Amino acid sequence: MEEKLLGKVALITGAARGIGREYALRLAKLGADVVITDLDIKASKFKEEDVLAPTVKEEIEVLGRKSMAFEGDATDDEFGKMVIEEVIKEFGHIDILINNVGGTGGAGPALATEMETDKFVHALHINLLSAFIFCKYAGKQMKAQKSGKIINISSVGGSVPLFITQAHYSAGKAGVDALTRMFALELAPYGVNVNAVAPGYIHTVKWDAHFEEQFKELTEKVPMGRLGTTEDCAKVIEFLATDLSDYMTGQVLYIDGGLKTLNPSSSKVNLY
Ligand SMILES: NC(=O)c1ccc[n+]([C@@H]2O[C@H](COP(=O)([O-])OP(=O)(O)OC[C@H]3O[C@@H](n4cnc5c(N)ncnc54)[C@H](O)[C@@H]3O)[C@@H](O)[C@H]2O)c1
């Protein structure tokens, strides 16, 4: 792989497993030093197969890059501020930010009329507030250095009511799309690109643990006839993190095998 990102510093939130880990390894292979954050840096709940080392930080180091790992809650303003300060102290700049933290935080599936308000707010925090905090502090630095790439992780669920029990998650991701455009608008004159990707159904270790029974039904909904892989997502991240996308900002790119555009109906499957 061509080392297009040599000398660049990337920060990825929620990268101890799943799709975030794939982003971290991809950017490291492209030459970047990669800092990660997670609530659980050791990813003790779900074990990835074929790992290069016990933690993603060590995997990045095995690939010959520098890394730092910060364990903490990405919805905590103080934590976000501290992480950006430490990255700047260590490297002097931050070139790529990927706001990957997301999900429902174990809120569970519920119809909107029956959803407990604190669970709704919790999911908004995980998906939207975390992205705001990191966009704010990293964006300030990128504005000052007059360069940078921010990539927020949205979902097809942010623009299509894919699952009837996911009002909390969908509203959070719709917010991520809006936030992407607002930061893009402010930072465009400073040479900072802010875009989002919106994955569809992506097969991860967590999916193996939770949704294996639903794979067939979900797969049938995807026009391309297969679930997405973490690598499918990382390839689009490579595009948005490198100079290939220099004249793009404020966009949401769908990585979904055609789901949103070609078959956007609600699924009968209940996820989460
Ligand atoms: N898997 C999919 O099909 C899919 C589809 C669309 C969008 N997405 C989005 O992609 C991103 C990654 O998804 P994934 O499937 O790899 O999820 P995942 O749950 O496997 O990984 C998320 C990681 O974020 C961490 N995390 C969660 N809350 C956190 C917090 N408050 N602070 C710090 N870390 C926290 C978790 O510990 C975990 O390591 C999420 O934003 C998700 O919403 C995933």
C-alpha cells in the first residue's frame, strides 16, 4: 500500500474493535501515526480474530507507526479536550479526525412511544454529542493550522427509518449529518474538509454475537446481495482521509451496497 499519509497524525474515537479498528489499521498502513480512544481499550467484550497484537495501539505499533491510546468516555467534554491537548503536545499537529463512536450504548430496542427518555438522550450523546466535542476541539486546532480532514461516522439510519425501534440512534445520526455540514461550512475557508460516511449493514464481531440469526433477512434487503465488510468502509475512509477528496466538503457518502437509494424501506428485523 502506498504510504500516502506518512507524517500525518490521525485520531479515531471508539477504535478498539469493529469498524473503527479497521480504520486505524488502514490509516497506519497508509503511513499515518494513529491515536485511538475507547471506553474499553482492551475490547474485552468482543474479541477480533486475526489480530497482530493484543490491543489496537500495539497493532498500530507492529505496523511501524506511533500510537497513543486513551481510555475514556467520548461524550465527556473534559476527556475530549484532554485528548486533543495530549495529541498536540506529542505530535504538534492533528491531520485526520474520525468520529467513529456510536451505537445505542445498550439502550435496547424500543418503539419511540415507549422509549425511556433517558435512553433516548443517552443514544443522542453517544452518536451526536461525542462527534460535536471532538469536532470542536480538533476543529479549533485544524483551523489554526489551516489544514485537516474530519470524517464523521453516520449511518443509513440517519436518513431512512430502517428500524422501527431505533428513533434514538436514527435521530443521533441525522444530527451527525447536520453537524458535518455546519463544521464544513465554518472550516471550509481554512482548508479543512469535513465529510461523513453512512454505512449500511456492516458485518462486525458484535454483529456475530448479536444478530447472526437476522443475517439472511438483512442480506436480502441489500441490492448488492451481501452484508458490508469493515474493509468496504475503510476503503472509503482512505478516499476521504487523503488528497483524493481535497475538493469535497459537507458530504455524506453511503457505504451500503445500494440500500438507501435502491431499497430504503423499513426492515421487519429489530436490531438493538
Ligand atoms: N456495524 C454497522 O452495521 C454500522 C452501520 C452503520 C453505522 N455504524 C456506525 O459505525 C461506528 C462503528 O460501529 P461498529 O459496528 O464498529 O460498532 P462497535 O460497537 O463494534 O464499536 C464501537 C466502539 O466504540 C466504543 N464506544 C462506544 N461508546 C463509547 C463512548 N461513549 N466513548 C468511547 N468509546 C465508546 C465501543 O467500546 C466500541 O469499541 C458507529 O458509529 C456505528 O454507529 C455501524
